[in-house]
Amino acid sequence: MTRRGGLTLVEMLVVCALVALISASLVAGLAGGLRVWERSRSRGIQDQWILLAFDGLRRDLRRVRPFAPIPVEGDYESVSVPALVTMGTAGGEDLREPGRVSYFFDSRQGMLCRSSHAYRWMRRHSMRDSCEPVLEHVSRVRFEYFAIDEHGAGEWLQGWSAPTPPAAVRIRISSRSPGAETAPERTLTVTIPSGGAGAPGA
């Protein structure tokens, strides 16, 4: 008696089980790969935002010039420096006047902010009255200020308040990419050409 071609029910069930097992393995591997790719992609984007934030900080700090009515002030979460701030445009040109540029950490929003105010409005507005977002997904910000004494020795301070700027400002930012578990710290040190004053009160 010859056997007819085709699969028995048991063989069909075995084949279906094997196909399902292989498919599940492929889907799991693909999903894992997509998660890794997405994580690395978001980390790359966040790194680019950090570089842009550091670029803006560097630009503003290196433009600092002593201006007696507006001291350089800073603590571990913020820094304010005298600057020319844009107050509008006329004839296609920016209208600028002396004022203050500030960077500060908004812990409620997890954001590094920038604000600017003209000198004539500084008594009415604190630096935290407005926030121009510089960097999101921030968990920690630390500013430090390098002072050089009359003997040429230097030290990093946690705060600054003086008419003249410090020799350098160091910024440490812990920022986490969306979905990441850790928030690595990045550091930027900016030397200030017009700085080099001794410690405030020294």
C-alpha cells in the first residue's frame, strides 16, 4: 500500500510550532536591535544639543567685559554677566544696549535656561523671570569660578560676586537622553580674556 503525498496532522503541528518559534526569535532580536538603535540615536541627538549649549555658553562668557554697574555674579546653579543685549531692530539692524545675560538651572523643568535683560529693566526683573531653553533633560548643573590671587596662585570657587570676572568658569552638566537610565556628566571650561581678578573680597 503506497502512502499518499502530503503531511499528516502531527507533522503540520510540528512545522507550525517550528515556524512560530523561529518567527518569535526573529521578532525579539529585531525589537532588541531597534531599541539599541533608538537609544544610541537619542544619545547622539542629546550630545549634539549639549555641544550647542556649550557653544552658546562659551560665546557669551568670552564676550564678558567689566562694567561697574553690573557685576559678575554666580553660584553653583547660575551665572550672570554684563553684556550687550538686543532690544529690537531698526532699519534691519539690531538695537543693543548694556544689560545682563544669565544662565541658570530650572530644576522643576529639568532645563538649562538663558535670559537677558537690559540694564534699565534689571530692577524690575530677576534672571529667572524668563527662560529661553538652552538644554532639556538636565538633572544637574554646577558652575565653578577660577580666581587668581596676587601671588599668581589659583583656586576654584563655588560662588562669585565682583565687578570683574573670574579667570575662568567651569560648567558641569549632567544630562540624560530620553529613555536612558544614566545621566553622564559633561564639563566645559571657558577662559575669560578680561578675567583674572582675585577672589571676591580678597
